[in-house]
Amino acid sequence: MTTRTGTIRMGVIGLKFGYFHVQTLMTMNDIELVAVADRSADMSYVSRYGVKTYQDGLELLQKENLDAVSICTSPKHRQPLIEYAAKNNIAMFIEKPLAATLEQARELETLCNEQNASVMLGFSFRFHPAIVRLRELVNTTLGQAWLLNGEYMFDWLPPANGWLWDKENGNGFFNENSCHLFDAVCYLLGEPVSVMAEGANHKGSPSEEIAAVTLRFESGAIAALTLGALATGPFRNYPRINLLAEHGQAQLEGRDHIWESLSWATRGSSELQTFSAQPESLNQTR
């Protein structure tokens, strides 16, 4: 997918959260940021990078010779972009969530599979050093995971008229935000075979704001998750995971949205082992 010079020619479509993608790509030596597109955002700040600007993302894809593209628009506006990139061998980094509905997600999955497209969703949590270390421990020292308890509770409640709540776009807080925890848990435990949930709405948002979820996995492991948007600001140590396994126990903790530290012990041992690492910031993410 790279050019003969060894650099990857990229574009960014959607410059709200995509702004952070621009910042990140400009720090990477093997990336050439070619163009950006957004229908409404002020793009004057990217002029210092010397890149082309478009209002229409599809026009950008059609006119520029790209190896890859970051698609950072909200889900409602993605399908034609994904379809064009898939059919023209342009690798895609797509911000989460992939889609607003299960039907839309399956349609996009089928399209990308049929075109053998290169696609990565914006689930950066599973690449944080602390969770990668926990995955390694599950595969070795700790052994088969039995029970996981997880929490991902924000103190941020989006405005009721925001795109996040739109059933044809973000489709609620859990689909747009809490999906990070689901991805991390599936990274650790594998494929879920059943899911049950109870949600609640206490602030009058268009859909539920908090939820309790239980899952069972093909491996036999079970998980209980609490998630949502009604936490209080001083509790910044989210997300969190407590994992019981065949040969021990581990606790994974975060701060302000980012996994930072891991502690674990094996059964029969009195020693608590620890690991910590600061993985990313918004201007150097992914």
C-alpha cells in the first residue's frame, strides 16, 4: 500500500475528532498527509501543514492518489466513503463506532469483505501497554480467564440534541462511547455468545444513560460490566477491570479514559506484581 518513496499517502475526512488524527499523522515520519475534508469545520488551521482541503470527502477520495484514509465522520455519512475506498484499494482507519445499527454494520462488513479491504476501527484501548501485558498474562502465567468485572463510567452527558443520541447516527451513549470497554473485554476473553443488559435513564436523555451488562463467552468465561455517563468528576480512575483466572488474579486500571496500570498475583503467592505505562495522548494517539 506504500508509495515507491516508502511513505504512505493519507487523507483525513471529518475534522472534529479528526483534528487529532491530523496532529498525529504530522508527527509520523512515514506518513504524507495529502488532503483533508470537512463540510462545515474551519480548516484554516491545517493550512500550515501545506495540505489540500475539500468540503466533500468523496471528492477528496476521487481526486487524490491515496494509500490510506482516516474516516472520522459520524456513522450516518460514512457509507459512500467506505464503499469508494474499499473498491479502490484505499486502506481505511475508521473512527468508532463503525455504524449506528447492527444492520448497517453487517452491510459495511459484507462490503469490505467482498472487496478484501484493509480496515481498522479506532479501538486504541487494546494497544495500550497495560492491557497488552494483561493479554500476555492470560495466555501464560494467569491462564484461562474465568470471571471479569469491568467499569467504564464517564462524568460527561452529551446534550440531548447532539448527534450521539441520533438513532441513525451515534445511536446512544453505549454504541458511541462504551463500545471501547466491549472491545477491550473481547480482546481479553474472546467471542461472546450471549449478552443481557438493563439500562436506565435518569436525566431525560433521548436514550439510556447507564447500564449493567452481563456476557458469556465461547471460552466459558463470564463478565459483568457497568457503563454510562452519570459518574462524578473527581472519580477519574476509569476504566477499570478485575479479572479472575485459573492461576491468579489481575486488576487493570485507567485514568481519564486511558488504561495506565496493571497489578496481578498468582494463586498461592503473596507477591503482588505491577506494571504501568502512559500510552497515548490525544495529539499522539493510535
